[in-house]
Amino acid sequence: TVKIIASHIGGFLSSDRKLVQADEKVEGAPSPLFDAVALIVSQDQAKAMAETPSVRNFVSDALVHKKFIAHNSHAKAILDKVGVPEAHAAQLINIDTPEGVQSFFEKCKLLRNW
């Protein structure tokens, strides 16, 4: 099951200016509830989200719970703000390419980065 989590429950505008409804807001859906997470954000969103404590907590919790984290290049601002320890680097998968997406799906079969 895929859940869309946004900074607020009203959702967000996609790149083609369409409203995408969120299933949960980040404060109400901690990452330990999910098998894996994906950070797919625009450059502007990433800068704002990197300064949001609940977003940083979401990502930090995902790292500590050994979740695989798919991310686009813009999400690097969030990851940099969180500070990913070297021991957790293998949990991060860039999905800017089809190969990256495939790698994320393959790693998710392992469930966690043990």
C-alpha cells in the first residue's frame, strides 16, 4: 500500500499544477509505520522541508529503523540537514533514473538494511 504524506493534510500541487491529496501529514505518520519511504520533492519544497523539524524527525527515524529511503536529487537538502551517518548511507537510493527506481524496489525486498 502506498501512502502520500505531505507537510499538511490538504495535499500539494504537482509540477503540472494539479492538487495531489495527501493521505497523512508528516506529523501524524511517523516513518517507523512504513516498510520504506521515498522523498520526492521539488527544489523549493526541499529547502523549506529541510527546515521543518517534523520532516527531519521523519527522515531520522527512517534511518534509525533501517528503512530504505528513495530520494530524488532535490531531497539532498533534507538529507544534508538531517546528517546521514556513513553507516546509514547504503539505505539511500537516488531514484532520478529508471535504474535507481529498480534498485530501490530490489532493495525493498530485503525489508531493512540489516
